[in-house]
Amino acid sequence: MLKYLVQLTFDLMPAGLIIGMLLAYIKFNFPKLGSRILYAACGLGVIGAVAMALIVNTSNPLSKKLNLGYIAYIDLWTIAIFGIGLLLLILFSVPILQRKTGGPGRILTYLGAGAIVASLLFYCLPVVLAYPKNFDLGGETIFSTEFIYRFIGLVLGALLAFIACLAAYKIEKYLKEPLNRIFPILVTLALFISYSGIAVKLMLSRRLLHQNHFLFSMVKMSINYSEWLLILEMIVVLAAAVVLFLSNMKVTEEYSNSAELRKIRASMRLKRRWAVCLIVCVILATINVTLIDAYNNKEPEEAPVEETQIVGSDVVVPLTAVEDGHLHRFGYTTDDGVLVKFIVVQKPGSSAYGVGLDACEICGDAGYYERDTEIVCRRCDVVMNKNTIGFKGGCNPIVIDYRVENGKIIVPIQTLVDHQKEFQ
């Protein structure tokens, strides 16, 4: 659940904040033509995103031709369109330049905002639309607890981004000149700084640029500090919310009677509430991409490799050492110095035991850990059904030969040696 909550915050929150502010900026400061162009851009972005998600995530002739190389070029063009839109928005949002250029200047402002919105939706949404397809259920149905948890994380992340988008729209609506022009540009510029690093990385990977220290540092920063670049954008939005909140603390407008005063105060309360709403959304998003992300990616403690007995050509584990129902890890070091690990767990409500390598055919030697009473893959976070451990399929441990005799689990050493390649 936490994984998808964090991912949705990364993928949708930046786009939601910018789209909300740009929609309000164009709608309340320019004629209806600007709003129509922006809504059309939203429609084009969504249609393009859905088409891309279907092409990439379904089996069709076009998806086979559209390999990763072409997708990288598409991403580059999308980021380039974002940059062009930002340049137009910065240039033609200046009132002096608008007065000199007249109608064409306003249209270029609309087109700039539309280019930003369409490219953002096209860039962010295909990944989000593919999340349900990528839910790894470990062979379980969509009614399983794990699927429900993942779906809840997805919904919460999307809901947070939507509320933040709506709050950003309201904040921009209530901001006064020139702040209502400055903040949308600053927010968009903050995100473009992050996208610039991604664009440079794509161009280096396609050898469109020659690598040097400056470009390497730029890519390194965009990767290592991606959450802080998102926080930079949210700081700008937070500043806009704080400005609106503080500017509506005291009545400064003139009024002629108590009815007008009540109306003004009601309007000010509404503005403060939207400001608080956006502040809360920003705080929650910041917690998601810092504390929750760190907690979710925390390396779980690995159960120690317990002692075993070597009897002739076998590794022997007493049943008394594994009859508590918890995960137990054992190992054997081969002549090549490779530690081959296997796990043993007693199956619920049974005297049977699940035995397999501490590795699977999908995730390799990532191994497993115990979370509460569940056995979980370290790499893909799939929960194992304890009753299926010892059987082939999915992310289950690789099956090995063993037998149970005289209160002991006996694993042939040759079996472990034959699987040492899994741990090299």
C-alpha cells in the first residue's frame, strides 16, 4: 500500500499542482478562448496518455515495434514541448509584452499553458494507468488482502493529488496581481528543473550528447535528489497558500453596512480554508516522499543463518528447531565458497513443512523475510502463501529435494551444490 501511495505522490502531485494553477490563471485572467484551448489540451493529453498506456501495456503489433528506444525519444519530445510551453508562458505572461503583441501574445500564452498541460498528462498518466496491471498478486485473486491494500494505496495517492489540484486551482483564483502571474510560472519552472535532468539522462543514454562532468552531475542530482526537487515545487505552492492565508486575516476592503462586512468575512474565511487545505496537502505529500518512502524502503532484518548438522552427505535440521511456525534460514557453504541458503517454515495448522531455496526464479537470490506472520519476497514485496511453499510457481522459493525422517528434515548436500549458481 505504502509503495503505491508514494509512487502516486511522485507521479501525480507535480502535474496536479501545475495543472490546477494554470487552469485558474488562464480562466480568470484571459477571455474564454484561453480556457477552451486549455481544456482541449487536457483532453488531448488524456487521450494521448490512454493510447500510450494501451500501446505499451497490451499485446499488439504496434507495441512490439515501439521498443524502449522509441519510448525514450517520445519522452524527450514530451519534455521538449514542456520546455517550449514554459518559455512561451514566461515571455507572454508579461503585461507589457502582451500589450505590444496584442492578440497574438495572448494566444501564445494560451498555447504555452496548453503545451505544458498536455505534455504533463501525456508524460505522467501512462505510468499511473499501468499500475493495476503491475500488481503482482503471487497467484492470488483480486479479492486478496494484498490486492486490496495496493488498490487502497493507489486510490489514496490519486485522491491526494486531486484535492491538491483543486486547492491549487482555488488558491490561484484568489491570488491578486502580480502574484497570480508569478506563482504558476515559478511552480512550473521548479518542475522543469527536475525534468531537465531526466532529459539529459535520456540524451546521454541515446548518445545524443557527449558525457562530461557537468552533465553527469546534473543527472546524478536529478536521480539522487528527486524527492527534494519535488519538495522545491511544493515549497513554491506552499508560499502561495501562506500568502493568501495571511492576506485574508484582516478586513481591508471598504464596506457600507454590516451585511457587506459579513459577506467580506465569509469570503475571507473561504479563502483561508482553501489555503489551509493546500498546506495540509503539501505537508502530507512531503511526508509521503520523505518519511513514508524511507520507511517503505527500509531493509527488513534478515533472519540469521542457523546452525545445521552435517551427517555424511546430508544437511540435517531437527524438526524441534522449526516447529514454531516462523521462518528459519539455513545454509551450506560449497567447496567454491558459495553460501547456498534454504528456508524452512511449518505450514499453518499442519505438521507439514515448506522447504525451498532462499531464492526464486523471478527475483533471484533476493530472498525472503518474515513480516508479522507472513513470508514476503524482499525484491517484489509479494506475500507467500505458506501452504504453497515447496511447490513451483510464481515467486515461491525454488523447490529442492528433501525428506523427513526420524524427526529431522534431511537435505542432500549435492542438491544444494547443484543450486549454487543461484547465489553467485
